[in-house]
Amino acid sequence: MRGRYLVLEGIDGAGTTTLLSGLSAALKAQDIPVFLAAQPSSDGGGKMARKLLKQPLEAEHERAALALFFAADRLELRHRFEPLIADGVWVLCDRSVLSSLVYQGSELDEEWVAQINRFALPADLTFLLDLPASEAWERITSRSDERERFESPDRLASLRRRYLDAAASFSSPVRLIQASQSPEAVLETALHDLRERNWIS
């Protein structure tokens, strides 16, 4: 039986990493093989994207380079993911195309960003964790003093709006989850959705 490709999305601080861990444990408890991933990855284009995320990137060509590294990373990951899914493995990935439409699309032509990502592997389902920017900022500031270029209260509020707009017209299914709930409630909401689709028992 074919596996599934699930993507977790949301502004920084929304809890995608926590949900990734919870889903993995719940699926493994049902003897479903799981492969965990994140974008950007730690190899190739993903490694370069992670490096650029730490920099100001004031010039448009620098921002375009970041978007291209993200897109390249997704093509590399597609070659890794497809055989796993064909063998029945569930691939759970923290972020994918929707992130680029939201983040890189806020600084570059959104249609161009969509075009360079058109060959990325479509998710069977994307869970979008929606969280008010004020709550996300509290979580971010409580966990680390290090900031990436999109981590500020105003940017988080703008990105949240972009996520909701992008999700409404996204090309593959998106399930919105209120991330203000406890991590346990967020996980149960996601699992309930998978049960309703008859993907798990």
C-alpha cells in the first residue's frame, strides 16, 4: 500500500516541530513506517538556504537566490521521498511549497515563486497551524535569543495573513488547525482528520 506525504506549515512558533513529533509517535504506534524531514534540509540547496536565512538579504537578487535554493532543495527531496512513499512509508515534512509562497512571496513576485516550485512533490495533505502573531512571538522569545530574518512581531502578523490567503487557493488539500490549543489537542485534531479520511484507524 502506498504511503502518504504530509506537510506541516505555520508561522514561526506555531508548533510544527511539536506536531511532527506527535504524529510520528502516533503513526508508529499503529505500525505505520514513518520518515521525518524538514525544509530546508541540511544538504545541497537546503544547506545553502539555511545559511542565507541568517543574513539580511537586502538586494533582490539575494532574495531570489534564497527562493531558488528552496526550490532546488524540494526537487532533491522529491527524489528521496517518492521511493519511500511508494514502499508504504509516510513522509512527514516540516514546511514545503506553501512556506515559499508565504515567505519568499512576501519579498518577490509570487507568481515567479510559484513557477520555480511547480515541480515540487505535492502533499497528500497539509496541516496549517494558525496562531496569532502575539502568541507566536511569545513562544519565539522564550526559547532562544537568536532570530532569523522573518522573526519579528510585525512580520509574523503579515505572514500569518499571507498563510491564510495562500491556503485558501492552494493546489493541494489544506487542513487549518487552531494552534492556540494545547499540543495534545492540536495532535488529536490532526489525528481525527486522518481518521475521517480513513487513512488510519
